[in-house]
Amino acid sequence: MILALSLLACGTAENPYVHLADVANPSLVVNAGDLPPEGQRLQVLVHPELSGVCRAIPELKADIDGVELKRLHGKFDDGKYAYDRDCNVYEFVADAAVLAKLPAKAENVVTVTDGITTISLTAGGLFTKPTLSAPTAPVAAGSAVSLAWTPGGDTVDATVPVSVQIQAEGAESVAATGVKATGASVEFTVPVELSGPVTASLYGTAAFTPPVSKCVGAVNCSASRAFLLDPLKFEVTAATPEAIAAAKAAAAAAPPAPAPGAAPAEPRAPNALDPGAASRYIVCVGRDEAMVWPRSFSIV
């Protein structure tokens, strides 16, 4: 388990940020993850809607449920995101041994403070991996299926595409149609040409986000959770030849479905701004270079 906390802030040479109170209109974003090879982790980003020269806040500390996090220093650049932890990103981490000290709670509180000003987020289910229930009885080909979440209650980010791929034994996977994702269930229609034992895989799990119950000191708080689900297995009863022919004719007339987990068709420039990127990127001029990072991160 890795827990990472990042605080993004920008200032000006005339009014450098030396206290948390100087960070204008901060947003607090918590991204939890449980993906190989890293395993369970948490990333927290606090950033203002502001550009300028950045300064360190040496007194800044962070904790989750009272367990203190270690602060990181130095520059980070993975070719996609670039920031300076001593300038415009204040980042804290905790490893599995530290996270093991956390009490079992329905909600977790992440707190950032410089001893004078404190901001915090309370979210439920940050370390809970949701599961979907598989159908217990055979499903008719071409019919709708509703799979319930355990536990339920997540909010759904409509900007993250969610898709379901279903594969019969010895055949290529087929995209399910009519996919509808909510915090309680995932609904879809089984392709009419399938029959026998099948495996269903859900893509776009980053759309299902833990609910935030409290946001203190920040103008906006949000949380996300990235995880992988094991494929679900169930039985499909065959449709009639007439139903299969009608479904294929309707599919041929419809536009092509997006690839599993595919992002919207939109140009992305992680380290440069395009004319339409103002709503997606924040630019912070560091001590010697421009730093660019997205307004929020998602892990699919």
C-alpha cells in the first residue's frame, strides 16, 4: 500500500506563499488506487486556480486519520506531469506499514495543515474495493442484465466512459450495449448472438468514486478510486435465428461502439496547452521553468 499526498500551489515573486492561508481558492482531490504492480495507494492533490511563481511551505504537514505522512522533496517529471515538490507541489507519502496503523473506519479524514490553517476532506470507502454480483440464473441472449454493487453508494463520474465486454468460450469478446452505470448497479444488454458460458469484464472503474461527506477549508473536494474487477462468469441461453438476424441488421446500421475503456475523442497535450485546454490544465511558472499538470487525474 502506498499513500501519496500532493499539494499544488502557485504564488508571485511579490507575494510568495509561505503559509497555507496564502493559497487562494484551493481544491482538494483524493485519488485512491488498487492497481498492479503498485497495489493500494492514495494520492491527494490540492491546487488553486492561479498562475505565478511558487514557494515552499516548510511547516506544512499532512495526515490521514491522525497518522502522519512523510513529505517528499525534489522535482517530479514522468513525461506526462511535471512539478517541483519544493515549489508548486507539496507531496506526502505513507507506505503499507504506515497504512496498517489506520483504524477500520467507514470514512477517512485527510488533513493538511501548516499549524495555522487546516484544510481537510472526509470520504467513505477510500480503501474499499467494490464488487459486482454475477447473475445466478441463466440470462437470455439479447436481454438486459443488472449487476448490483457491494457495497453501493459511490457517485459516478459521467466524464469517464464505462463499457462491458462479454466473451463466450473460444470466441472473440463482444461489446455489450445499453450500458448504464450508477452507484447501485451496472446495467447492460447481453449481445443476442451469444450463448453458453460467458465472461463479462467491466472497463472504466475509475468512474465510480467514493462519496465525499465533508470538505473544510477548500473551495472544492473530490475523491476517486481506481481498481480492477475480476471477470464475472454466467450462463447465456441462445436466442432464435430470427432474433439474431434482426439484431445484426440493427447493429450494422448503428455507429461503431467505442473501444473498451476508451477516452472521449479529444486531443490531449500533457505538457503543452492547446486552444481548448484552459478548462483541463493549470500552468504554474516555477523557479526556472513552466509546470503543467491536469486539473484532475484519473486512473483507469
